[in-house]
Amino acid sequence: AQSVTQLGSHVSVSEGALVLLRCNYSSSVPPYLFWYVQYPNQGLQLLLKYTTGATLVKGINGFEAEFKKSETSFHLTKPSAHMSDAAEYFCAVSPSGGSYIPTFGRGTSLIVHP
Amino acid sequence: DAGVIQSPRHEVTEMGQEVTLRCKPISGHDYLFWYRQTMMRGLELLIYFNNNVPIDDSGMPEDRFSAKMPNASFSTLKIQPSEPRDSAVYFCASSSRDRGTEAFFGQGTRLTVV
């Protein structure tokens, strides 16, 4: 069984400030981890993913995330927020073995103030 | 590749009518997922197919919902009869068997049942 918890349904930051979106997961097998972004009236698109290897992964638009096994976390960060980053962000986990079904978190809405 | 294609983008129908949502997955992908997104429940997995075979439909809310995948390039989600509580955005996503490959989402169908 696997699950994803995203802390905070809304996160508000000022333009230029650090963005930190939290994601914790549970998985009975080593996980594959994903962050997706959803802009209004659009589908989800991949920001970045962790499968194996380096635990710090870089994605599009300056985002990165670090897989911390001991903390079962995969938090998403960006050093400096831009107005165009305002969107809904979803963390997802997929098992590396067995049934390949991604499980999504409830999402975090990122609000960027000028 | 054009990505996952869903039609229609918007559908407004009267309660009791039949609704059919359509999806064309990315060529070569062997997994297809149908999701429903609402404010109250977030992103819910309704059903998924592997190699055109329905594997798990435990997320389908009621017998009014049915899904088919007659071939590798086409799937439908049907609601009959539709009810106002079915109003949501329905997403189709596809993926390949390679572990760690992310799901690619369509733009979604926004369904409104009045």
C-alpha cells in the first residue's frame, strides 16, 4: 500500500521568495516519486521525478526536490518564486515493484504575491 | 506525438442523459488511467487498463459509470444516467510499462450536469 500527504492545501509566498511545498509518502517498497504542476483549465504535467540514483533531482522552471528516505519526504523547492509559478502542485508516488499505480496527494495551491 | 487527447473539452448535459467521454492515449503506452477531479475529493483514480484490459475498477463510484478500451488507441468513459453530483473534471492519462515512467495527462473534460 502507498499514500501521499501534502502538508498545506495552500501556500502563499511573495515574488522572489523561496518556495517550499511539502510531501511525505508511505510505501511498502522503494518508491518512485513525482511532482506535477497543473495550471488553470489544464491537465497535470510533470515537473520532475525521482527513480534511482542522485537523491536531489532538478526539474523544469527552476524547481528541484530531494528524496530523503529516512524522513520519507520529497519536498519541492524553488529559490525564487515567479508570478508564473502560481498553480496547483501534486506529489505522487508509484511503487518500484509490483503493481504500477501512481497515487496522488491532494495537491497544494501555490499563490504568489507581487 | 500530440500527447493524450481527450474529447470533448467541455460537456453540459441534463440530469438523466447519457454522457460519453473519449480518450486517445499516447501511441505505444500500455497503461491508461481515468481520473476524476473535484474540489471536495481531489484527484480520484476511477479505473485503469493495462494492454486494453481493465485491471482495477474499484474507484468507479457506481454502476452508472462504465469504461471500455476496445483497442490500444481509444478508450471511453460513459455515465448513464448522469446526475448533478457527477459534475467534475475527468482526466485520462497514459503511461508505458517502463518502471518509473510518469503518467501523461490529457487536458481533461469538464462535465457539468444540470
